[in-house]
Amino acid sequence: MHAMTERERTLERLRKRLSGAEDGWFFAQIAAQVSERRRELGLSQADLAGLVGTTQSAIARLEAGGRPPRIDTLLRIAAALECRLIVELAPD
């Protein structure tokens, strides 16, 4: 196991902050939307994983609200689900 770099520590702090975001966990909201849309399209987790280029277990972790996926993974998931990924910044 390697020591975390400053960048990795910063990303981990950001992930933790987002996981505790008000109005429901930011990634939990996305996870629920992914699961719902996948079912609307009649796709299994394995089907979606194949379209995205990842594993079924990664899709299951995302849908369960596990570790947040990378933005490029979210973009591939959105494309596979025939959706747009919308990310918004708002001042505090």
C-alpha cells in the first residue's frame, strides 16, 4: 500500500464532503437515477456494465451508494442510459 499524495488526500476530502451534502447525498441521488433509468430501459446491471466498459459489481456499488465514481465513468453511464449528465456549481 502506498502513501496518499496531496492530490489523493484532496480528492478524498472532496468525496467525503460530497457524501455528506445537504438535500440528500449528491451521489446517492445519481445512484437512484441510474438504477431507475436502467430499469426503465430493461437493462440488467451486467448489461449496463457491458455498455459502459466496467464490471457488474461496479454498477452494483454505484447503485448501492458506494464510493462515488469518476466523472468520466458517470459520463459513459449517462450516454449508455441515453441521458445527459448535468453538474452544477453554485456559490456558498
